[in-house]
Amino acid sequence: MAGRINFIEGKSFDQRITKTGSSQILKCSEFHHIIEQPLFSLFIKPISYFMFSGIVEEMATVVAIKRDKENIDLTMKCSFTNELKIDQSISHNGVCLTVVHIEGDTYTVTAMKETLDRSNLRLLKIGNHVNVERSMIMNGRLDGHIVQGHVDETAKCINIKDADGSTYFTFEYKQDKEMAKKGYFTVDKGSVTVNGVSLTVCEPTENTFTVAIIPYTRANTNFCDIRLESCVNIEFDILGKYIARLQSI
């Protein structure tokens, strides 16, 4: 099912419904981080902002890596490549990247220096698994939580414990009181994104948190590859950041 809606300045917005397993995703190619935009801006210029839910669609495989000065071009292979288009945004281990090339069953995205410095994408090698999720729009069920695709920093896995079928993973990130004042922290039963996966926090400390992973999530995301000392991307809850900011002013 597909349709188009003519909008601002004669530009059309492409909407389509695609099925992934038992779920349906309504995708609008022109919405990204709309929560950050003033309402009046929607009627002044075309929108090119995307958001995610932290519900990983599948694991893509890195098939090629090319360095271009301080950037890296990552070529990925996944099952929905034939549904993609140039300029589309996709979350890779929680990092929002733009599709710049499509060829056969592979697509290429570019990660710039700032992204590489803040994330584990700089550590990727050919054959690695990457959690991928296409963008969503805010007109249906939000199965995970509001995820921007802006990774805040990396964390290190410091403990893995079996929980009679499920698994507890504990991660440690850099302790920074000034950043914590800006909302870069976790709270018990709050949300956090790890490698693009929306998860619920338990047992948080000043710079660690634990998440419980059910067998399905471990088998269908790159949590299956996480070991002690593994580096993961984390994005703190945007709601916590806004609350911290409001308190500061």
C-alpha cells in the first residue's frame, strides 16, 4: 500500500506501509526529530527529520568499509535494501545515518568524524552485525520509546549474568557530573537505548546501569555478539534531558 501527500512548496511526502514480521511500519520519508521543531516551522519549509522507536528490525551485515579522509563509508547488506531510497535515514547501532548509494542488495551510508568519535561505528569490521531500524512517524503505536538516533557516548560491558533463560547485561560509561546535570544519566525503570535497542533500566548507579534481555532480543539483535569489554552505543532518554534543562533555567 502506498500513497503520496502534496505538501509545502509543491514537495510531496512519500508514505508507505511495509511489513516486518508481524508488525506494520508506516514510514514518511520527510519526518525526522519532529519533536524538536516549532509547530510553525512545519508550514514554512520542507521537513527532513526522522525519529526511531528502538525496535530493531534486523541485523545488517557490514560487507565493505571505505575511508574518505576523516569519514567512513559503510556498505551494508540487509533484507529490505530493495525498499530503500537515496537520502533515507536508518538507525545503525542507534546512530542515524543517511543512505548515499544503493547497489543490488547492499546500500552505503557515510559516518563523519564526529559520529565516529562518539560511537562504536569506528570499530566495525567486515562481517560484523549492526542493528538497523528504519524511521517512523508519530501517528501510531510507539512500541519502544522516543529515540533520536543521536548517540551520546559509548559504554563498556562489565558484567553478563544468566537469569534462568534471560540475560542481565551491565554497562559502564564515563562518569561526568556536569553531563549528568544535563540529563546524561539513567533512572530505575526508565528508558535507555543500547546499540539502537530500546531497553528498561534496572539497578542504575552514577555511571552504570543494567538491562534484562529476553532470549528473542538476544537472538535477533547484536546483543548475541556482546561480550565482557564490548563497546556499545548509548543514547539517554530525551525526556530526561529536557527535564534537566528546564530545571537548570
